Amino acid sequence: MANLALVYGMRLLPAEEVAGVGEAPIELKNGNTARVTMHLLEGSREQIEAQLRQSIDAFFDFFPEI
């Protein structure tokens, strides 16, 4: 299997300040573009960490061959 690249971003903001979350563009070396879906997790630090761990586990469940 080829080397992989996991693309992600994180930023903490006050929950009441977030109006919406969209997609982020990715530029590929072959000139094409791709998009990555951004996700929003809200709660206390502990709640966000738990949700993030669950999301990462679920993401890799989609790719059992990795």
C-alpha cells in the first residue's frame, strides 16, 4: 500500500460564535482539486476529546484494509 496523507484541521472557537462549517479545498499535485468535509464538535474539553476519538475510530473503520 502507498503512503497515505490524512488531511485535517482544528481550531477552538466559542461555540456561540460558529455560524456554519463548510468544506475545505485540497490542491493535488496532478492539478486536480478535492474537498474535505469539516466537522464541528461542541462541549467541554473532555466531551470534545471523547467525540474526536470516536470520530477517528469511526473514520478508520471505513478503511479496514489500512
